Amino acid sequence: MPDAPSSCKQVFEQMPSRFKKEAAEGLNAVYQFDLSGEGGGKWQISINNDKCDIKEGAHPSPNATISMAAQDYLDMVAGKLNPQMAFMSGKLRVSGDMGLALRFQGLFG
């Protein structure tokens, strides 16, 4: 297991190598991540079947937007924060297609 990413930017840079093509079959969606606070930023992840494209910045019309504090996101990626608990407690906010948001976790190893 590689070291846990120390920055949000590092998490997004590592995503293409962790992308599970078979889990994305037939999926065509844009996910927007808005991460606030120190080390945060905006990233867009475009999934088109077995292709995953990640860019920094905001997408004009994402299918699902995930908003949270940068440190909470890192804790979630590291397994220290449960995504469902983060959502229930208001640390994780989703707008747009909730089904797509729920599917996101299964797209990356």
C-alpha cells in the first residue's frame, strides 16, 4: 500500500493510476470536487466509459458536485473518515446526481 497522499492535489494526480475501467463501463459523467480550506481547490473528473480525465479547475456543468473541507477529504481518502458519516454530519455535501456520487467510490481502487 503506498503512503497516504499528503495533499488533495496528490490524491487527484494519483487517480488515473487507481481508475478501475471495468467499474466505469457505460458511464459518461463529470464529477466536480470543491475542496475548501488550506490545500483545497477545484478539480473535475470526466469519466467516459474506460477513460478518466482529471483537470484542475471548475467544470461549467458537472453531473455531480462534491463539496467538503480539504482536510476532511484527505481523512476520507485515508480511511479515517467514513463517507456516510461525513455526509450525515454535513462535512460532505453533494449536489446534482446523488446516484452518480454514490457510484464514484467504486470507480477507484
